[in-house]
Amino acid sequence: MKHLVPLCEKCFTSSQRISSIIIKYSNKSETAYILKITCMCKYRRGFIIKEPTEPKVIRVEEGSDVILPCSLSSRQDITPETFEWKKDGQKQVFQYNGGIHSNSIPTGQDQQFRGRVSHFSDKLKSGDASITISNTKVTDSGNYTCEFPDIQPSQMFHMKLRCW
């Protein structure tokens, strides 16, 4: 945490008097989260700025299979949910929407990934949206995101794949 403005002593020591809101700021190169803490007595307000952490780097040899991990910490059943994997913010790697996925209807899936991406359907009930990319290529290297747009607050995971 980078910065904290103290709240009034009365509210700071009483968790029942503090409400919080998470505000997400995002641009193409970074994502930062700002936690706004407001005293219920309305005397003072404070902010905690949480700087983004570097994405996990996954290295794989060309021609190998790789698992890109993505799991909700709540372990909630995501079978009825929507999640989407993208490469470099644009290319659709894999999409799942309540049982319908890219492998069954690959219309939006980028040609680069067709027939090479799979998910673990038996792990959806425990919040696991990880995917496997088979027969990796050097061109698969890049920044990957796994996003749950309909879960509140919205969940997004970042990682870098390096294929050599």
C-alpha cells in the first residue's frame, strides 16, 4: 500500500463505522486499485492506493502444452458464469458463457488458437477457469488476461507467457 490518509480516531478504531468502495482504474499498460475508506460519521475520508503487481510470467518450450491458471479465491461455482481469456487485450483465446464455449462455437476465437485451447470443465464448480494451450508456438508469447465480467466486483487476472 502506497498511501493512507488517517481517518478520525473514533471511526478508525470502530469497524462498524467504516464503509469502503473499491475503484478500479485501468489503461492499456497498468491497472491500479484505489480503496476509498469513508468514516460513517462523515468527519474525514481517506484513500489507500494499491499499486499493481507485476503479472506472473509463465515460460514454456515451443511445442509443449501450457496451463494458464485462473481461479477465483472464493472458489464459487462458475458453471453458470461468463469468463473470457484474451491475448494482448484483443485476441480472443477462449470464451465460456454458461456452458457454451469457444470450442463448441469458435466464431469469436482468434484463428491462432482454434483447436489448441481447452478448459477443465470438471473444475468449474470450484471456481477454476484455467485453460491449456496445446502445441505452443513462439507467436503465443504475450500478455494474457482472464476476466469474469459479470461477477461483482469484476475479476481480472493477468499473466505473461514466454514461449521459446
